[in-house]
Amino acid sequence: MKETGDRKVVLAFPRGFCAGVVRAIDIVKLALEAYGQPLYVRREIVHNKFVVNELHEKGVLFVNELGEVPAGSRVIFSAHGVPPEVWAEAEARRLKVIDATCPLVTKVHKEAVKYARDGYAIVLIGHSDHDEVIGTLGEAPGNIIVLDPEGDIERLKVADPAKIVYLTQTTLSINDTRRIVEKLRRRFPRIKAPNSEDICYATQNRQAAVLELTNRAELILVVGSANSSNSRRLVEVAQSAGVPAHLIDDIEDIQLSWIRDVETIGLTAGASAPEDLVERVVAYLGGLGYPHIEPGSGVMEHVQFSLPPELAEAAAAHHPRRPGE
Ligand code: SF4
């Protein structure tokens, strides 16, 4: 049995909110301030139940489909993006849309449109039931074949194997995707890669950070909701490196049997999980005899995305800057 004095928590760096999530949450909060209620959000703004509950308590109304939004109302599209038919439906119903789609998801949409226009078959590597993949697929359904990460590459059929490109969901496992792309290249030697990486900087940095933890910790806890793709990938990255890992929404999910005889616990959070949940887990583990906190070492992130211009203007009008500010 380890002495309590030896026990510690290593905090992954970076962890938690990415620039796309910060922007999406800011959009909802600023829109609520600037325009008031009713304010609708289609689907979860980001995949975290605490974030959604907090906004719901402030008066934001979450809906699954636009049919639930009264004609002419204001609605926000989530960070994961929507297919073009959702934009068309919003226009037909005269909804005032604020788009909180992460710019890095929009980039993949634009790639899909461009390659489809150029006559390419597009293999979209991603989870077919995820909102982001559904949104990208909708940009060019006649050209896109969705390949689930566990899908069978041998069964893929394209009209012209010389005109094929792959794109990916932004939150996939880097290692799994590399393996899938290698297999795709063996099957379709002339397959094109996207112009720039589709797996976003935040996914890459958080996976690298959790991998670093696997060298220092015997157990890894990932704060995040079960429907958060990037959080689930963090668990898988740790597990594939041979370290037990669990996804937890909050402290109630931590089972004492996991930490029995564990000296060092690695702790991280998915891109949609708020830092105050991480702090709650740290305090809870402190109470269980893990008094020391050590920082992980990863890259500092400086990415920031600007607000949609119409919202930036409305927010500025709501909070006019005073002279000298
Ligand atoms: S995880 Fe990446 S793509 Fe998704 S919202 Fe964050 S920055 Fe954007």
C-alpha cells in the first residue's frame, strides 16, 4: 500500500476548452444579453451536459429540430455545424440564425464542396452518427462516402479510383486515422489528402498531452460527457498506450476501486469540458489522499476565433465602450 504522502495527480496540459467551444459558448451568452429571450439553440451547443444545463438555467431553449422553433425566432446553430438543408429550412421559416459552427469545421465543409465541384469521390472518415459528420455529409451527399473508423475499406466502391480524396472529422484519434489512411492508400494508391490537416489543433494537442500522462500515471481520468467525441478519443489514446482510463462527467462517476493502490493519477478534460469540473475532481481526489498536483508539459495554445460580425456589433451596442476604455 502506497503512503498518502507519495500520491499525486498530474494535470494534462493543454486540456479542456478549445477555441471553438469558447467561441460557441460566448455566442450563446452574448446573444442572450444582446437579444434577450426567447433564444433557441439547435442541438447541444457543445457536447457537455454541464455547459448545456448552465445555459438552460439562464433561459436558453435547446431543441433537436428547427420545427420546434416558432417562425421568425432567433436560433443558434451548434459548434458541430449543420447540413445545408437546415440552413434552407431556417430561411423558409424566417428564423434569425446565428452560426456558432467552429471555423475549423466550416473549413472541412468548404473542402467537401470544393472537391465535389471538381468531381472527386470523397471518403469522409468519421462517426456516421455524429452531428459534425452529418453536417459535412450534407454538403455533397452524392460525392461523399462516410467511412466509420471501424469500417471496412475493402468494401468501398468509387467510380474513378484516380479521382478520390479523403477528409476527416476534426476530433478523431490521430493514430487510428493514420492507420486508416495507410489502408486507404493501399486500396486507392492515387487517393489525395486534404490540403491541410482536418483533425484540429485542439484534438492533436489534447491527445499528445494525454499520451504524455501515460508515461507518468497508472490511471487516467478524462472529464467529459459520453457523447463528446474528442473526450472519448482521449480515453482510447490512454488505453491504447496500456494505461487504464475512464471517462467521467463528474466526481460521482469515480469508482474507488479504480484508484486502489494507484500512486499517480493523470487527469485531463475533453475540449467541451469546463475547467471548474476539473477543479472539482482535483479537490475530491485531494480528499481521498492525493495531496500533490503536478503540471503536465505540452504546447501553449494561442488560437482564438472571432465572433460572427452581426453578434459582435450587437454585443458592442449592448455594452458600449466608455471613453478611455
Ligand atoms: S475540437 Fe477542434 S473542431 Fe471542435 S470545436 Fe474545438 S477547435 Fe473546433
